[in-house]
Amino acid sequence: MEKTGKFIRNIPHSEICNIVDLVEYREGRVESRTLAQGKNLSVTIFSFDKGEEISAHSSPGDALVQILDGEAEITIGQEKFRLKAGQMIVMPAGIPHALYAVERFKMLLVVVFQP
């Protein structure tokens, strides 16, 4: 059998899984699980307990946030957005952004960097 590289990690391959079960809520914490990390792409799942946040910062890549569960407030530049499960938003490269857990929430973060 030919050995292949694993570009996606920390989840089972060739098995059905529920994305919201891949990272647990922890009291007073932000938890994460990296699924892919490379020069041009990063894919991570996060859980935020209510009231937890990631303060304003910028990224050299466009960051797509997909809310999987709960409710988040996302600030991009000076504008605030409220997102709930099923909604997504792009945080453009080079623009400061922040995330705050209005309620505990889980999200999928995909960051695409310039090749």
C-alpha cells in the first residue's frame, strides 16, 4: 500500500464526523484544534466560552469565519457584526479584527494567504 501524506490532521480520515464535536467548550477558555496549517492556508476550529475574546489584531491573509454554534460579535475595523450559527463573514487581510463571545460559540476559521 502506498503511503500518502496527511495534509489535514487532528481528525479521522475516511470517517464521518460532526464538526461541532471536534472542539469542546471549556469554562473561561478559548480552545482550538488545527486541521491544516501551511504556507498558503490555515484551517482551525475554535470554541469560546461566554465572555471570552480575542483582542484586535490583523492578519496577512483573508480570514473566513463560519459560526457553527452560539453567537459571536466580530469587529472588523470600526464596524461590529453579530453572527449566529450558520452565518459567516470574511475579515479582510491587513484590517484589524476582534472576536467576542456574546454567548459561548464555536467557529471554523479558514485563513488564505497570498501564494
